[in-house]
Amino acid sequence: MRKSVNNQDQWAKVLSELEEEYAKLQSYDKTIIEHLGDVRNIKVLDYGAGPAVLADLLQNLGAQVKVYDISKEMREIAVEKLGRAAVIDRVNSIPKNYFDIILCNLVVCIVAEEEVYQIIKNLRSKIASNGKIYIGFCNPKIYDIKESNLDYRFPIGEDYSCNHDYKKVKKEGNYEIIERHRSIEWYTKVMEDAGLEVSDVFFTPEYELKGFKIRDFIIFELTK
Ligand SMILES: C[S@@+](CC[C@H](N)C(=O)[O-])C[C@H]1O[C@@H](n2cnc3c(N)ncnc32)[C@H](O)[C@@H]1O
């Protein structure tokens, strides 16, 4: 039977699938790594790091990486990959005003609205005054597309401006998730209300599938 992730505390069910998402790695993680450039000796926090795939790559590129994830199972895998000292167990233990770069990849599009507010507030408190936060998630502009290279998607016919949930089946791993659609404008307002400035917005590379032009992910660069 196909695995189903309906809630933020269920991601450990697909831990091994997340570790083997090569198409997502080529799209999302590659875009972020290229954008960051030279990360040697840069203090990086990956917030909601999952099984620490990107964190591991960045550590190998010379960054001083710390990770936090709400899931104990994800943190245990991260300890195996990065070492005990790199993994932070509690959000309150993450140092404040400290990191040069904070990444929060594919987390805000799977949690409830109240959690989005809280996560963005947390990220703001942890970034150094001249640091940059990157918050990336599934591109809201393709919310009504039925298939991408990464997913089969089940849009429910709601408008772009209306926050709503819909189902996706991941092609890699063949598991099912609930995606929280919110417009780019909604996210921008939440970020600005939290005291962050949007310094850049970019997307993963465009490709064409069944006549649709698709960019899978959007990434916000933010400063405080
Ligand atoms: C889709 S996975 C993304 C993992 C990784 N960032 C990536 O890009 O592959 C979402 C992760 O967010 C974590 N998560 C969900 N809610 C969270 C929260 N409130 N705080 C921190 N992590 C959270 C989950 O445990 C899961 O590991």
C-alpha cells in the first residue's frame, strides 16, 4: 500500500524515500548550492533539514553546518551523517542572531498557517544581522498543474488566491503527501509582517511537460 504523509509529524515514515530523491536534488538542492556559491567557513543552519542530504553536501563543501528538525528520527539520521555537534534537538537551543545563512527548504508548504508564522519568526531570531535566510517551497503558481517531473498532483479547483490543501503523489518514492497551497503574495505578507525584507525571489529551472512550462520550486531570499 502507498505510504501517506498527512501531517508534519509523519515525515519519518518516508525517511528513506527522502534520502533518495535524485530529481528533487537535481532541481532544488542544486539551485540552492549554485546560488550560495563559496560556503567555506560560513555558519549555516538548515531548519527542517529532514535526513540532512543538503546539510551533508554543504558540510563537505566546507560550511559550518547545524541542523534542526522537529522529528527525532530525522535528527538521529543527521547525527550519523554530520556528527552529534551539528544537530540541535530543541528550537530554543538554536543560538540567536548567529547564522550567516539559514535554509528552510520544503517545510512551510506542508505545515499549518500558525506554524508558518512561528517558523518565520524563529528564523528571523536566529539569523545574524547581515545574514540571509532562504525559504523555499513548491511553486504556488503551478498549483493547478496535474503532473510535473516530480509529482502527480490532484488540484481541487480552488482559486490561486485561496489557501487550500490538495494531494500529491511523489514520483520518486511513490508516497502521498498533502500540499498546502498559499499564494506568493500571502507568503510575502507573512514574511514582511515578521520583520523580514525580501531581497530576491528565484525559481528552480524551467522545463516543459505535456505542453506546460514548469518551475517546480520558488525560493525567497530574506534579510532582517
Ligand atoms: C519535505 S521534508 C523536507 C526536508 C528537507 N528540508 C529537504 O529539502 O529535503 C519536511 C521536513 O520538515 C520537518 N518539519 C515539519 N514541521 C517542522 C517544524 N515545525 N519545525 C521543524 N521541522 C519541521 C519534517 O520533520 C521533515 O523532515
